[in-house]
Amino acid sequence: MSKRTQRRNTESLSILEERKHLLTQKDDFFTQEAYKTLRSNVIFSLTGEEGNKIIQVTSAMMCEGKSITSVNLAISFAQTDRKVLLIDCDLRRPKLASLLSMGANVGLSNVLVDHTLLEQAILPTKVPNLSVMTSGEIPPNPSELLGSKRMTALLEELRQVYHYIILDTPPVNMVTDAVVLAPMSDGVLFVVRARHSDKGSVREATEQLEYAKVKILGYVLNGVDPERGGYGSGKYRKYKKYKGYGYGYGYGYGYSSPPSNPDPKEKGKTE
């Protein structure tokens, strides 16, 4: 079996595992309350901001659960009878189409090239009030497309239609895409994975966002073991082995919300 085949099989298993953590009405009380708390804290963090909101979700490195957090946050907002659009802004290693079992060929990258495809690119989901725009075809210039005037105009156009727009973006320390997009959003939600994230990586990513004068809404502690709790600062042991940007194969799941004091040096707080 080739390495490429092994990688695809591993990715498929990862997606299947992550799907188990998509938020549903059948989830236990604590899981649903965790995302309700996260949603409420995001709303409070945006108090004073007028109009519909664009919220970016990112992390320092890969395999920290930001995509599942993006989806579940979008679902949580949709449950409040607000119109929500979830956009996969990862134009390098897209994930939402697979995670949500959507066979979409037209997505964000296609719309940025041809605006007439916008209506075709927005797909309804089984969740009332929630629509999704997948990443589309992988372009040769992701950062340029995401930082273009077309992207800015597109988000402003969509802002007029949706109460909340959730942007799932690549990790800050892997590529520049998240930092390029950040000024177009009303705030960034930063995902940290318990016993996995390295504090130095989180600090470095935070500094990049602060340098771009981005509003950090809070830090989501993901992958918490309710019996152990606490914040783990395990090292990433395989980062240097990746020659190009790509997600890892872990999955994210958390009882987490943005802390009242969004300082990456502080320990994560769970609800």
C-alpha cells in the first residue's frame, strides 16, 4: 500500500470519528450546554458591534479541533433561529465538505473567480437556518484570493443576508491565510486542544493576530477529558516532518468556552 493510500485511509477514518462529535439534539446535557455557553460568550464578546457578525475560528497548529468547533458553533447559532452561513476558508486542505458529507464541486474559490456562481455555492443543510459554502477547487494562490478585494466584497455582501457568518480558517502558524482574513472579521475565536497544544505555538499565533490588530474573542479549550480536566501543554512532535500544510488526523471535542481573560498564558477554562 502506497503512502498516499495510507494517508487517505487515515484521513477517512479521522473524518468518520469527527462526525460522531457533530452537535445534535441527541447529545447529552453537558455537551449542549457547553456550546450554548460558548455561543453566549461569543455574543457577549461582540457586544457593542452593530450589524450582522463575521466570526473567524482558527488555531495555532493542526489537529486542534477547530473545524468541528466551527461546525458546532454554527449549529448552535442556527438553533437560535438566526440565519447562519458556515464557510470553509481552507483553500489548501479543505475539510467541511467531507465532514458534512457534502459532494460540492463549487465553493468559495470558484465564487471569488466567478461571482455568478454564488447562489450555486451556498448549500442548505439538515440543520434549519444553517447553510454552508465549501472551499471549492483548490487554487494555486490561496492567500492572494483570501486577501483580495473580491473576498472583502463577498463577505460584506453575505453580511447583509446572514446574521452570523462563521469562517473556518487554516492554523495561524502553518500559513498566512488566517491572518490575511482576520481583519475582515469582527473577531477571532482561538481553539486550543487540551494535553496537545504547545503554549509557545499558541503565544506565537496570538502575537501574529495581535500584530494584525485583530480582536480575539476568546480561547476555546477543546478535547477536554471531564474526569481529568485542566490544560495540557504537550509538545507537537511531528510538525517538522510536514513539508507542506495539512491537518493532522486527530479529532476535536470539547466542553469549552472563551475565557473571560483571553490570555494564552492562562490555563484554559471549561464550563
